[in-house]
Amino acid sequence: MIKVGVLGAHGRMGRAVCEAVDAADDLELAATVGRDESLGKLAGVDVVVDFTLPDAVMDNLSWCVDHGVHTVVGVSGFDAKRLEAAREILAADPEVGSVIAPNFGIGAVLLMQFAAKAARHFDSAEIIEAHHPRKIDAPSGTAVHTARLIAAARAEAGLSDMPDATEVDPQGSRGAEVDGVRVHAIRSAGYVASQEVRFGGPGERFAISHDSLDRASFMPGVLLAVREVVKRPGLTVGIDDLLD
């Protein structure tokens, strides 16, 4: 039985995690911590699931490593610099593991894998992501990660820059640019999380999309990470390897 603590337990994702852990036969919901509550409530747990905020997550990670607790992190904002900082924190205890993932949805992870494979074969690739209007960051961590995978695949294939003759765009209608890949973010009521990757080449278009209609869609990936992180010291980025 793995004892699990949940940080951000009173938020939308935190509540869903609590329900999923509580319903699992091999997991025990041992502690829940909300905003302004003491991390000391987590004493004695095996794994902490963190769905808090970018300005709190690194301190949370440090506390967990100091107390020998594994972590599963679903907080946005983990760029290369922050991931390296996480590795340095984890180095203080080589037996502690952390899974930090831009997305825990199985379909979303498969979309990213398929997008990286397709990117080698098309001249153009752009990302459209849509989330609920309460999301505090844009573009989403999933979109940024997808863009980086696409860019890496294109570079490995030796492809040149994508065609785009735009010279005038004072309103930024071409979207953000992540490693040369355009990303367009929508924030609208009615969405939880959606992403579409559009590819284009001579005489054809190809699109891959994924929609999370309920936060329950992320729970199989979260629970998988909880079960696996205790076996994986150090940093694991994403749940791709866990699926395999």
C-alpha cells in the first residue's frame, strides 16, 4: 500500500486526484494539504502529488526531498532551466524520485509521440491549444512540450525552416513561437484541455487532435506515475517511459 499525500488538494485537479487515489485498492490517501496549510501534514507519506502553482512547486519539491518523499508533479512552467533546478534538488537524496509531466492524459501523451513522428514528413507544423479561462499560463505546458518535440524531430531530419512570408503582424495573430513552431492559445468557457497539431505538405494536410472533456481523463496517468515513481530514483520527465 503506497501512502499518498496531495498538495493543492482543494483545487479542481487536487480534488480529482484525491478521489482517484481514494478509489484505488493499492493506494492510501494519507494526507491532503491546501493553500496556507503546513507541509508537515505530509510526514510519513511515500509519494506526494503536487498540483499547486509555479511559485510554490520548487519549495514543495525541496521539502519532499529533504524528507525522503517521492513526488509526482503536474504544475506548469517547467522549462529546461527549471528542470535542471529540479535535478539539483533531487541530487540531495539519490534514492528519491520525481515524475514531472506536462500532461498526464494518456491520449495527450500519445498525441505528442505521434506529432514528433509526423513532424519529419511535413513542411509545416502548427499547434492550436484550448483550455478553460481559469488557466493562468499560456501557451500550455503541453503545447510547449509538443512544440519542442516537433522542433527536435525536424532538426534531426535535417528540415529547413517552415515556410512563412509574414512580415507584418502588429497584433501577434501568428501566435507564440516555441523553437520555431507557432503555438496558438485559446482560453474559453466550455473547455477543459484540448490540443490540435496541424501539418501541411505539397497537396495534403494532416491533423492530430486530443480533447480532455473531464479531469478524470488525467487520473490514469497520475496513478501510473504514483505507482512507478517509487521505483525510479532521480528525475523522470513525462510519463512516456512509464507507458512503455
